[in-house]
Amino acid sequence: MHLLFKIIQYDLPEYKETLQLRENVMRKPLGLLLSVEDVKDDNVRTHIGGYRNGVLVCACSFKIIHRKIAHIYSICVKQEFQNRGVGQQLMRFTEKYVKLHGAARLYVEGRKSAENFYRKCGFSPCGSEYIDMNILHQDMRKDI
């Protein structure tokens, strides 16, 4: 499946579309909505959207932090496109982008249920499992 990826400018209509996708995929299944806390740093993060035939099907939000680590804050794929390689394409694009911008490692505070996805993308667990938002999490990293 061919996707077109692009950098999304903060607070434009495309950014608002990524917020809706994040909410639909990551919050509503938990009975939650995106909070002010969830998006408080979005203005200093880079946002990527993945499009198929002009329709947003996946999105990623990250920031390159100290020691050239790209911290991924969210990665989401529309339900009907999950388990079809879309998330892996998004991670490959993100990895290339952050590498071009000086990052040497990717880091994500991933849900334990997504650990196999991150492993397929080359990530390894780091640290202990923990609970966040009543969900088991496992931090993951990948040197690039």
C-alpha cells in the first residue's frame, strides 16, 4: 500500500486532523478524550501525517531532545489500516527524518500491547514495565 508522508504544521487544519485521529485511536477506546496535558507541547513537536488517496490514515508526533534522542510521543493508525504495514511505513519515514535531523536514537513510551509492533520495527525494551492511564507500558528504544 503506497502512502504519502508529509510534515504537518502545528495548528493548521491538517494538524487538527491528526489530533482527531490520535483521539479516535488512542483515547476513545479507553473512554477518554485528548486533554490539554496531552497536547501541551505539540507546538514544539514535529508532526507527520501519512495519507492514502488524500485521506489521513496514520500520524506520528515526536521531538528531538538532548543527546540526539527522538522521543516519539504518539503513533497511531486508523483502525481499518492496522495490521497492514502502515505503522511500519510510518516508523521508517520517521526514522529517516529524525536521522537526517541529527538523532541517533528513537525512544517511545509504548503500550505493552504494542510491544510486538515496536519489536518488528527494530526497537528493544528498556527499563521496567509500568502502568500509565491504567494500561501496562514498556519503554522501547532503537539506535539508528
